[in-house]
Amino acid sequence: MNHVDKSDSFDPEAFRRKISESRTSTPDDAGDNEVELNPLARKIAQQFREDTYSPAMITGLLRLGEFVALVTLGYIIHALYLDVSMRALYVAVLVGGAGLGIVLLQLADAYQVPALRSPLRMTPRILAAWAAAFAAMALALFFFKSGGHYSRVWFASWFAAGAVFLVIERQVLAYAIRRWARNGTMERRAVIVGGGEPAKELIRTLEHQPENDIRICGIFDDRDERRSPSI
């Protein structure tokens, strides 16, 4: 019977010693093997170090800003037409109406980035959401028999002022968002995993979208040059 030479077989004790040595190695030893980026990779990485405004942060601040602005408009009209001091009934309608308007604008997709960049297309939907909020308030006042406690002039003036504010404010915001997108201040950054022809088609599709705010930072692919070319 032939005997198999086991001199090169797996040695568990040697493997454990190797792991313990790697764990007890000092950080200075690891620093000796640091890999430096080439100049082109370093230049590309430096482009994405500047702080940007994320779309989620912009839309969140926009909701809060519009709520405060609508409440302020209602209070100013009340102070000019009725009195500076406001009764609790007016406060409830003021806060509830502004909050309901923001909720309906959210349900109408008025806080999506493409909608913010195209205010003219979204104007009918914005006005419809604001009108629906006032219709719901008027219906609630009717059923609670509280309509006589409120000024109809104040109610109508607040609706008209809020509608004008939303239309003008969305126009100004659209200009600012387009400028931020052009300067790279407001953008969504993405990395494509996988190159080749599918990645090329995806990039071309994103480039042809008129309201695209996605910036491709790079492509990760560990395949060879034949399946995923460098350029």
C-alpha cells in the first residue's frame, strides 16, 4: 500500500498562531502598507467633499416654512381686519387649516423634487389642494354650527392670500432648485455597481431626463477590461 505524504497538510496550530500575530500587530505596522490613491482618483474624490443640500432636507424645511407662512398670513389678515388679539376659535381654524393644507399638498405629490422644479405644471394641483383644505374647514364649521362665530371676509381673504403665496413661492423655489442643481449644491449622489453596456444605457437614460437630479459619482465593477471597459 502506498503511503501518502502529509508533510504539507493543514496545521491548525500554525493557523492559530498566525491569526494571533495579526491581531497583536501595531497600527504602525499597518500604516507601512497604506495604499495611496493615484492623482486622478484623488482629484475625483475631492469633488464630492463639499457639503450639499439633500432633497429630503429641502422638502422637510419647505413643509415647515409653508405651514408657518400660511399661519402668519392668516394672523396678519385677522390683525388688520378684526383685531390683534385672536380668540381660541380662530386659532384652532388657523392652525388646523394650515396643517390640513400641508397634508393635502403632500398627498398631491407637491413636495416631490420634479414637482418643485416644474411649478407651472403643478399649479392646478397646488390650488386644488389648498381649496380642498378650505372646503373641509367650511364643511366642519357647517356641521358644528360654528360658522356664525367667524368672519367670512377673513376666511376668504386668507384663502386668496394663501393661494397667491403658494404660487409665487413655488416659482421662486423652482428657480433656486434649478440653480442649486446646476451648481451641484442640491443633488442625489449614486454609485453604479456593474459596468458594461447596461451601465452605459442607464447613464444615457438618466442624462436624457429633463428634471434629473442624480449625480453619478462612479462605477464599481471588479470584472476585467473585456466585460467592463475602463471608459
